[in-house]
Amino acid sequence: MSGYSNEPTKLQEFAVDAVAKFGYPADSKISLLNLSENATFKVTDSTTGLDTILRIHRPFYHSKQAIQSELDWVQSLREIQLVRTPAILPAGSGEQIILAKDSTGEERHAVMFEFMPGVEPTEERMVDDFKTLGAITARLHDQSKQWSRPSNFSRFTWDYETALGPNGHWGSWRDGLAMGPTELEILGRLSDTLKSRLERYGKSEDRFGLVHADMRLANLLVAGSDVTVIDFDDCGLSWFMYDLGSSVSFIEDHPLVPEMTASWVDGYRSVSPLSKEEEVELPTFILFRRLLLVAWVGSHQDTDTGKEMGANFTKVSCELAENYLSKFA
């Protein structure tokens, strides 16, 4: 579980303590923006009027070293200006990650980021925006393949076992909402087919490496011609094509997904080669992500997204699975 649904007061306490430790005036305005794996706040400095973004990490998910590894990658991308992504704002002590406390003495990690202008891409622009997204993704992959990661680099691996196994990072898809015998049977066949296809596809260095792993439109900010990539919190080791799967998170059944995928491929190929075999397997990565999200919805029933998805998410997942299996099983 995300562990956040019934603790708005607690979260506010963490945020107030973090804002003080990052050196902001005590009367700065703190507004909750988003609650998912982590809590994200907008902080307005009462002296300068400048906005920043504060992220309070949920407990028992990422270690401090894992968070630092994420920030190291973000910093490396910023240094070569490969993509637009927010600057990491350290505390006065120079630390990028601080420990925020609540009134009980519980501690959680907190990070401060630059506030970036822009809005999430709108639905009517999705096909065009996926071309931009494909190009951005290709640039990230090229850098990822060449970047020498620090020796103590530590991030999750998102492969079959860690995503869809019984002890997956987001729980087991078998514990998804409204999971009866029929649903278990259909999604079980999907899981088996994904496993065999991914084993055949393999984890060679040109196919498997460090990826953003949550490249959906909600994590893009569009301001005019500028596109900013945010929220590297799920970044880790996975198949590079998994980034396309994550791009259509929660909208896998949208009628424009085939067009969006084709647009993404065009954008990707404008930057970097994409083999026919990789392109053919893109539906596998879409269904891989979808089944992982069945697990996420089941283990995050108390979040806004979990409530919004509800039991229908499993029903639609089964329909998507049957369609996929009719072509790929």
C-alpha cells in the first residue's frame, strides 16, 4: 500500500520540517500537488516568491542510495543538456537528500527540485506529442547506453520476475481488483506468454539497461516548444522498449494507441535506430506494463488513481489480454 491515504496532517508535518531544513522561511506556502508513490508539494518562498517542488518519499520503498542514484542520473542528463529536466536544489549543507521528521519523530527522505513551467500534453495532441516523446526517449537511451554509472549505483530492476512475479515491486497482479477464476485464467495465460516472449527477446546490452520507466504524458510538461521530462522516481534497469509500454499507462485501450505507437516509433527513429524485432515486440511491452499496473491498482486501492481505475481496470485488462493473445500467443 502507498501508506498515505489517511495521513494528510502527517505529510504536512514532514513538508514543513523539510522546507525548514532546505532553508526556506517558516511562513512559505506549502501546497500538496500529487499523492502517488510519493507526496509532491509546491513550495512558494515567502521572501522571494519563487516556486520549487518538494518530494517527500514514501517509506520502505527506495533506500537513500537508490534515491541518490536517481539524482545522479538526472544530474548527468542536465550536465550535457540532453533533455530538459528540473535542477536538483540542495540544502544549505550541500545535501541533495534530507531527512524530514513529523511530530512523532518518524523520518522520511525529501528532495527539492526546480519548478518548471508547462502543462501535461492534452488528448487532442497525443499522436503528435508521441513523436516528440519517441525522440526524447531515444536520446535518453543513447545516453544511458554510454553513461558510466557510479560504482554504488542502485536502482530497481523491472524484469519479468521483479514486475510480474509473486513478490513484484508493486505486489502481485493476482491480487488485483475483482480477480475471479476467469480473470486469473486469462491473465495467467497472458503472464505465461509474456514470460516466454521476453525470454526469447533477451537482455542484451542493446536491449536492456537504465530507463526512465514511467514516460507517460503525466510526466511531461509542455510549455510552447519546450518539453520537460519529470519524475525519474521509477527509473531502473529494464528493457529499453519498456519505456513505450509505460508511455501508454492506464490508456492502453485508447483507440489512438496504434497511431500513438507508430508516431513514437517515427520519433525514436529520427534520433536512433530501432530494429524491426524491437518494433514487433512493442505490444508485448504495453501488455507487460498493463499487467504490472493491475498489481499496482490492487496494492494502491487507497490512492486517487487506484480509486479511479477500480474493478473495471481488471475487466479491460482481460479484454486487452485476449486481443494480444489472439496475435502473439
